[in-house]
Amino acid sequence: MSPHLPRALRLSFWFALWGVVTGLLAQALLVGAVVVVLSPLIFVMAMISGSPGKIFDGPPGTAAYLGTCALLLVLTVALSALLLVFLTAPRMARGARDRPKSGSAQRPVPAAAVPLPTTPAAVDEMAATIMPSARAGDAYAQWEVGEAFRHGLFGLPRDLARANEWIAQPAAQRDPDGQLSLITGAIDYDLPNARDTSLPARRGQVPRLVALGERSSGWRRVAVELILGIERTEPGPWFERAALHGSRYAAFQFAGQLDERRDPADPERPLREAYGWYARAGADVETARLADRFDPVARAAALAQADAIQASVAASLRENPLPELSPDALQRVQRRARMVAAGRDVGSYQSADAGAHAIVYAEAAGETGELAHWFATPFSPGTPPRDGGVVVWLHSLAAREGDAAAMLETARLLEGYGRRVPRHGEQLYAWYVLAAERLQAAPVVDAAAVAAALAGGARAKAALDERQRRAGDALVEEWRTSIPVR
């Protein structure tokens, strides 16, 4: 089944198939069981009646026959349901652990893809610099020591009790890293803020996380909103808020949520809003997909919606600007993403914390290519990327920043992902042509990558008609001047 069909339709198909197969299996088993159980009874009734052909004659026989058929039907349905639950429950449980909530972000930072601070140099840094600073009262160093004990990094043993003690110190100083770690750890049960580790107590930490975001500003607030958006435990338009506060990643995820909504009164309204937020995110593939669904009037309305959204974001940023992060602050954000990701299972608030800070680092530092690589890395070998649409979008953003390797990867992804939108062929052709040009002009030429780009460009060109080729050539000319050379 095509991966581009709506998720609900694919799930419905597979569940229907499971129901049919298990129903047939259940019926076969029950018919066999009924034959085995009723054969002696039928034999006894035949002997008593003296006429095997008349054992079901008359009202009693008819009632027995209909009762048997009804029992067979009820048992078939019951056994079908039990088999369906038995066969699908383990898989669904695994999926619930490994899959994010519907409409939310895929976890962007698998632990295996993140360099862990366990090198000899990192161990020496802990002993010579971080630990003395923490003992002297430095809040950030105290947080790092706590995270090191939480995950067993920097040569320290994994000790949750000592981790809690260290992280509580910067939290008491109102250090945002310490406060955030203490809250997410308490929610995830491995760093209880108090001795009470009951479920209500852990759920009570989520409002503290919401309050931390509300009293924060800048990128810190965006990070907390992204965490809440990824987890979706606390109701609220978190991705919309983060998008209004400047996050293009949140804009893409919020657009995806709108893309799945349906409004009976105005079916195209959510799609127009989705188009506007996709445009804000710079997701050309998705805006082209939606534009192909609009008639000229709806397309004009969608363009007006995109302009209105851009104006709303600009007004929000004027009121609450995102300050440019210093090199030290960027390093701190990146370090948090990598440390919190260390050893965390997918599906926890701490993995959402790591993902949110990886996103913040990528957006603040302009390192979209690094985030695209994290997204494209499967959780385990042999499994597909977690979210094809996000992977294509992030690679295209990195390509627009001038990354020649990302241009080639965007074209490769579009060659498989973009077949459902006819105008993707023009983008596919343009990315291959521009990738070949930039790769050939690089200081160190990757001959294999250049050959792949040239071959892909030839394939893409052959699939276009004359009008599409002219549009593709015009796109190449536009991108040659608008996309910087790196």
C-alpha cells in the first residue's frame, strides 16, 4: 500500500484485513470444534429417534438447529475479536511507545545519532573544569554534573539520587536548565522532585512546565512550547504559539495538524490556513501540493492567508523578538540537546526536551542540515525515516541555505516522495541541475555525487514536457541568484 495515502485510510485497510483473516480463521476453528463436540450428540439422537434423517424434524429440532447456528455466529464474532486483539496488541503497544502522538513532531534526536560526551577529553573536562565549578556554586556546571549522573556520562556512574541532588541546586537558583531538567525528570519518573512518585504527583509537574514557558522569553519559551507540542499531554495550541514566536519547525508541524482537520461548514478553510503556515515554514513541496487542490479563487484566498500569517508572525516578533544567541549560548543549547538525548527512550519528556533544543539550536544557528540528518536517521537499522515530509522539508531548507549535498539529497527524496504532485517534477529537475553545478564548483569535488546529480537531472528532464522544461529552467535561473554559494 502506498505510504502517501492518509494514515487513517491505511490503518483502516489493515484493520479490515485483520478482521477478515481472523474471522475466517475463527470460523474454521469453530466449525471443526462444533463437529467434534456435536457429532456424538447427533449420533445419540439418531439412535434414540431410530431415524437419522429425522432428528431435526419438528419444532424442537428446528429450535435446536437455529440455536446452534446462533451460538456458532456469536462464538465466531467473539473469537474473531479475541484473535484480533491477541495478534495486534503487542504490535500496537510497540507502536504507541515508538510513535509520537497524532499530528505531533517525530522525535528528532535518536540517542544513537547524537555524539555522547564520553570521550577521554570529556572525562578530563569533567574532573578539571566542570566539577570544581559546580562545587563552587556555578549553576550551569551543577546542571551538567546532574545530567552526567543521570545518564552516566563524563566518566561518572549513573546515579539518579545524586543526579537529583545536583539538578535541584541550579533549579533552586532559578536557573532555567536546572528547572527544566527537574520538571521533565519528575514527569518521566526517574528524577522525582519529591518522595511522592505517584502518577498524580507526576502529572502535577506538567502545569509547572507550562508555567516555566509562560514566564520565559525568547528561545527558551520556544523550547518549552516545542516540548509541550511534541508530547501533546497538556492540551493547547503549542505548535501555533511556537510558530508565532518564530519557529519555522513549529510552523511546519502546525500546518500538518491543520492539513488533517476537516471543517464541514467550510472544507477548504483548514487547507488555506495550512497553506499559509507551510509557506511561513518555507515548505515548497507542501505548498505546491495544496495549491494543486485549489481552484483560482481558493488559491488567491490561500495566498492572502499566507500574507496574513506572515504579518501576524512579524507583529509577534516585534512585540517579543527572538534575540540572537551568542556563541556560548548556542553551544549550551546544543550541549543540552546532546546530553539530554543520551540514553533516553523515545516517547519521554526528556527525549522531547532533547528534540526541542536540537530544533532551537538548528534554527538559531542556521544549521538546518544537521537537523535534517538527525531526522533522516532511523531509530534502528533497516527502518524507514520517521517522517518523510519533515525530512524533505528540512533538506530543502538546508539546500536553500546553499548546502550542495542537501540539494542532491532533496532531489533524491523528491524523486520518490513527490510523485503525487505534478509540479514537483520541475523542482526535482532544478535541484538536480543546481546540485551538479555547485558540487562541480566545490573545492573538493565528489565525483560520485556529481555523477549522481547529472544522471538524476537527465532523468528528471526526460520526464518533463516542453512547458515544464521551460518552467524548470526558469526555476534554476531564479535559484542560481537567490541561493547563496557556500
